[in-house]
Amino acid sequence: MRSVFLLFPCLFFTLLHYGQNTVQTDSITVLPEVLLLEEQKVKQTEGIIPSQIIGAKVFDNFSPVDAVSAINQIPGVYILSGALNTNRITIRGIGARTLFGTDKLRLYYDDIPVTDGSGFSSIEAFDLENFSQVEVVKGPKATTFGTNLGGAILLTTRENLGTGTQFSNSTTLGSYNLFKNNLNFSHRDELSTVNLNYEHLETDGYRENNRFERDGLLLRMSRSLNEKNEIGLLLSYIDYTAQIPSSLGITAFREDPTQAAFTWAASKGFEDNRYTLLGVNFTHRFSADFRNTTSVFYSYLDHYEARPFGILDEYTNGFGLRTHFRGNTKLFDRNSTFSFGTELYRDEFTWREYENDYRDNGGEGSLQGDIFADNKEFRSQLNAFGTWNIELLERMNLQLGLNINHTRYDYRDLFNAGDANQSADRNFRTIALPSLNMDYKISEYHSVYANISRGFSNPTLEETLTPGGVINPDIEQEKGVNYELGSRLFLFDGKLNLLMTVYQMSVKNLLVAERVGDDQFVGRNAGRTRHRGLEAALNYRWALGPDWQLMPFLNYTFSDHQFVDFVDGDEDFSGNPLTGVPRHRLNSGLQLQYGSSFFWNTTHQYVGSIPLTDANTLSSEAFHLFGTKWRYERKVSGRLGLSLSLGINNLFNVRYAQSVLINTNAFGGAEPRYYYPGNDRNVYGSIRLRYTL
């Protein structure tokens, strides 16, 4: 195996710490934050390899409905967004071949897994304004949070920083009849915290048949019972309805990107979702050096989607338990930390499909017809994990990790009888996934690190089906090995921060989607791919005077991802760049700050062309996007705070594809539909009031 490791600067930003009460071990520290931040005291993952974190002040640089742009600042992470409800998160090219939704990574909300039993995650179900931070672990090295090839994303609820009671309300108005309101109540004292949020969002969207409405309620509570025990509660309820304009062919995209796909417009396609997440966690401190946190959780999703080729009515009940032990000890007179635990998850997925008789509904849109499928699936996963970190030398740390996964699908066909019945059971083999991390501190301002880790991704049920709808026992899990080398560097008294990363991941049994009908796909394994990349970024904090600061940043992602062995029938795509991944991405920006009251932020995003077919005969066009936002904050009185902001997205009104499909085919003489148009120039303004009792 050949690999070339280059050292490039990568962005490493400061962070906003949380205050802790007297029974917790972390201390309060508040540091300025620019774009990306990464610090051990807020890291949820226990790896010594840096993860990257964006916090609440970073989100404030963007529209409160635009979590996608904030997360896209992270090198190696790219979210393709067809609409507010249609997002596909890719990390180092993993997940780029998934056509709809996000899979091949694990998503956690306050330490509770919200990835379903088939591996899909929906970040669009959560309100950006409720997060204090989003932590991203790239690649399969997050042993305690699964070892999926894409990595893990950890969402953390925003809480009151200090003791006391606080009310806040944020209202945003903007283009496309955007209206968003987030009302928050928070309380914190020495023993308890309470955080309650209610959110309402509605917008007509840029395109035809593109309206989105969401209501959300979030309750987060914790209570210290005594010096050793603490209990917490998380309740999240989301209700959203989203019309679906779907993708366009190149002619429609160029002539009128605001239009919806013809059949989706005629059927007035939409989805209606109600999602509930309930979790209870209990922390017990056996001693100052050993503790356990155990969570039990329940989730419910009621999903109804009217598609032109059929109406889908489904619901999912999910149950789980996660227990995590952590401790510190001395080993051979060296400091050592360890952790171990397990995560059990099981869900029951029921779905029915009906004919969509929209053509017979007098132009009123979708009309539910006769049932043609009735199914139930039981999906279960077990993750057992352990890590051990020891200080080998005065400046060198070694960490070993192991994750063991077992996955099972039990599919019941409740509609067909006899030979037509497609019920099947798929029990994947137990897989062991080790990880090795090393970190060496050259000096107080410079360190280098390395990782070798093994990861996997499960196929979804749909990917395990043949075109005839029968379970294909030959579909295998994707498996890969990740090699990573990086460095962190601080210069000029910490004003210039650099982080560098190069990696190579070899994946075998790559899962690809094959289109067998209008918006219908099945999966198959497609040989091997090699993911090589370089992630580079830097930021600088420049004091222009006693109160003025200028903070430029630059992030660059280079993706050299290709098929190593991929033969499809008579066609050999070996050596071609991996479909669905831009080779170059660049994010840069500038923030000007006056004291703690005035902020002006301008960002630039460049996305290179994306191969749309495995043969590389068609690619999307590269594009540049600019956005800007002004924010003013002040204390009106000792208790009342005011924040005003105004922002412009797509400043130069560029026509671009914010998301694309790959390997799509034409049906019924229509043009193949590859493109999801991005929004044109749009504006928004917000007002936030905060009152402290």
C-alpha cells in the first residue's frame, strides 16, 4: 500500500466552556470563539485524536435555519442539502453514494443515539438554536460512539452558563416568507438545571411545492441527588411537514430552477413527521477516579410521505440502553485512563405502501389508493466498547480502543402469501473493530498525532433487497481501515492556530444504489474504493486596537477518492474518481469584532465539480458562494440583553446545485434528474431578547 503524508495547516479554534456545579469536576472557563473550536474539556469523545467542534457563537454567524452552512465549514465534512428536510451528510466521501438521507455515521443527542436501526440519521429534525455545540469525529475512531466508516456527530443542548434564571426569545424574518421563533426558559443552581425550548418555523421556500413548517419542544433537566449521584431527563418532540420539490434535469435547472419536478408538482408531494425522543440518564460516582453513566431511551417516529409512485405510511418504535464506565488509575507509575460500556438498540419498523391516485384527484394532489405492500422489520444492534489511554512517556500518549458490533434484521412481509412472501432474516456476523491512537507533544505549542482504526457500515433493508424485493444474502457490510496523521501548532502567543490532517481509508464491499424505477433503488456491493485526503485550515486573531479584533480563517479540503476495483457488467470503472465527491472545497472568511457588541462576518465557500456518473462522463459545475451577516449586542439594563442581526445569503445571486444525485436514469422520455437548485440571493433579520431574573 502506498500512502503519502503531507503536512498542511488546518484550522484549530478556541472554545466556549460550560460552567459546572460543585459536584462536577470541570471548571468554568469562557474563551473567545471564531469558527472551529476543539478542546479536551468539552470533547465528548475520549480519543486523544482531535475532533472538531463548532459552538453557539459560530452558529450565530449564520442564519438560524442554516445549520448546513455552519457545519460545512469543517474540513472533510460536506452536507448536500436539497431542502430543509433533505440533507445528506458526507464525511471524507463516506455517505456520498447514499441518494437520500444520511447513513454510515452515528448521530447522538446529549449522549443518546438518534440513529435508527438501519443506520439513518436526520439532523434536520433538530433546531440549530438549541445546540451549544456540534462535535464531529471523522472516520471510524470514535470507539465509544460506534466505529462507523463516516464517523460520529454529537449534538449538545444549550444550557444556562451561570447560576440563575433566564428567559430569551429570538425571532427571525426573511425571504420566502420565512418566520422563525425560538422561546427559551433556563434555570441553573447548585443542584439542578432546567432548559425548556419551544420553536416554530415556517417558510415557503425558494421553489415550487417547497413549503416547510416545524414545531419543536425540548426539555432538558438534571438534578444532583447528592455528592455521588445525578439524574437527568431529555424530552424532545418535533412535528414538521415539508413539501417536496425533488430534483431537476439540466434543462429545467438552467431555465427555471424554482420549478418542482413535474410528477412531484402534479402530486403535490410532501412528507409529514412526528418524532419523539425520551431519555433518562443516571450518573454514579463510585470514587473520585471512577464513575458510570447509564441512559435508557425511547424514540417514536410517525412518517407519512406522499410520493408520485406511491404513498408511504410508516412508524418506528425504538428502545435502547447505554451504559458507560470511566476511570483514572496509575499503571507502571504512569497516568492512565480507561472506559468501557455497551449500547443496546432495538427498533420495530412498520411500513405500508399505497397507490397514489393523484391523476384522478382533479388537480388536488395526492390521494391514497389501494394498499400494495405491508411490512414489518425488527432491527437490533449491540455495540460493546472499551478504551485505554496511558502516558507512555512524558510527552507521548498511547490509546487503544475496541468496539464489537452485532447487527440483525428480521423482515416480515405481511402482504404477500405463499411463494410471493418475501419474509427473511439477516443476521450479520459479529465484527471486532480495533483502534490505535498516538499523540506526541513536541512542545507546549506543537503536537503530532496518528491513528489506525477499522470501521464498518451496515446495508439498509432496501439495500439488502433484490430488484424483485427478495432479501439478497450476498449483500455484505462495508468494511474499511483508516490511517491518519496530523499536527497541531500554535504560533504568536496562540494568535495563529494551525491543524493539519492527512488520511487514507481503504473500503471494500462498497455499497452502491442501483436505480430500478422512478425514484426506486436497490443496493449491491461494488468492489473496493480508496479514500485519500488532506484537510488544512488556519485562523488568526489580530488585535487592531484596544477594542477591535480581526479574525480571518481558511479551510481547505482535498479529496482524492477513487474506485480501486469496480466492474459493473461490461463496464470497468476501476481507477475513476469516486462519484458524488468534489475534489476541492475551500471555505474562508473574515470576522470583525468591536468589543463584545458589534460583529461583522463574511464567508466564502468554493465547491469544485462533482462527478455524477461512475463513468465520469458528467459532472456538476463548480461554484463560489458568499454570505455576510452583521450582529449587534448590548445590555439594555443589568437584566435585559438585546441582539439585532441582519444577513444576506448567496450575496452575488449565483445559480448552483446545492445537492446532486448520482447515476440517475431517465424514465418515460424525461430528462435524468441530477440537480437540487440552491436558493437565490435571500435576506434575513433577527431580534433576540434575553432577560435574567
